[in-house]
Amino acid sequence: MFSKEIKIKVVLDYLSGKSYTSITRKYGIKGSATIYHWVRLFKEFGVEGLTNNYSKTFYDYSFKIKVITWRVDHRASYPVTAKRYKIRNPTTIWQWERDLESGRLKPNDRRPGKMTDKKPRTAEELKHLEEENRRLKIRVAYLEKLHALTQKKKNSQIKKKHK
């Protein structure tokens, strides 16, 4: 709805200290959440973050697993992980994790470009990959359960202190 140029002007106005109210009036923006969003995109991705290029980005299975694994291993938040891997929307990662837990996240046949030099996998290689995938799923589930238990323990300790 707004051009890249307008978004840049809005962000620059905000960064120069103008109030949300004056900016929303000046450019006809309905709410401050839009400005917050543009400022966040600008800070994370620069001017390119403000482009209207919202075409659906395809992330392959191995990239999704890499992102999920990094987030779990580093106990990072979704926004921090999204910033590290230049993913516009942190909830995308959350959705990938839910899909992995439910078994819906699977290698996709959609591939960017044509892959002609790929040799067929042997039965042994496939078995090894399936086993590795199973171990990773178990690890992710274990770490999530551990995190949940840790949070539960912290919450119970906080409640005890306030009694």
C-alpha cells in the first residue's frame, strides 16, 4: 500500500525523533504498529527490508532444520534467530518447529533450479540419513521438554518466594 520511498521517509522521521502521532497524521498511516514494523525491518535488513517484495520465499528442508537446530542449541528467541538467518517473520520459524513436531515438516520435492548432477542415494546412505533424522527429532523434543521443565521449576520457585 505504501511505496518504498514513503516507508523510508517514515522511518527517517521516526529515527530523527518525531512522534508516532505526527508521523501517522503526516503520511495517513492508521496505526503505530505499522511504523514499529517498518523500523524493525529497517534496523534488521536495511533499506531492502522496506521493499514491497512479499513474494513467498522458498526455504528448503535442510535450511529449516539448520535454523531450528541453531535456535534450540543456542536457546535463542525467534526474533534473534530470524535476524541471524535473515528471515523476515520470526513466526515462520515457530511454524517450522510445530510442523517438525507433528511430522508435517518433510523434505519437499520442490527444488530451486534443476539438479542434474545429483547421484541416487544407496540404501545404506538412506538408512543412515533416516537414523540421523530420527536422532535429531528426538534431540529437539528432549531439549524442548527440558526447557519446559526448567521454566516450570523457575515459575514454582517464584511462587514460593511470593508466598
